[in-house]
Amino acid sequence: MPEHDDIDEVRTEEERRGKRPIDLAEKKRKALLRRKFGEAIQSGNEDQFRQMLINDLGQLPGSPEYEASWRAWKAYHGEG
């Protein structure tokens, strides 16, 4: 981790001192997933999107979450 990231992390923790704690690892994980979701949906590659849904988000084909993600894909690509 670059030094400036360490400084930013400590600064964030200090700013939050006395407030409700946040899980920085979870926050980073969610940001990564958001970025991967955006990249996959914009790529136009259905297979990449499908793999991201299953492997990264844990959405199983046929589940309500999986179907909602495909509706988002289709709406973004003008197929719905």
C-alpha cells in the first residue's frame, strides 16, 4: 500500500474518532465491486458480466438479484 494511502486511512480513522466505527475493508470491497460492476456493464460483454455476477457478487442464475442485474444490463444496452 503506498504511503499516501496509509496516511489517508489514518486521517479517515481520526476524523471518525468518537463516531460510529466504519469497516474500511468492507468500504474498499464495496467500492471495488461497484467499479467492477460498472466496467462489466459498460463493456458490452455479456459473458464478462455474467461471470462478474456469479463470481464477484455471488448472484446465482434464477435468483431475484441475478434477474434484476440482467434487467439493468438490458436497460443500459437498450434491450429492455
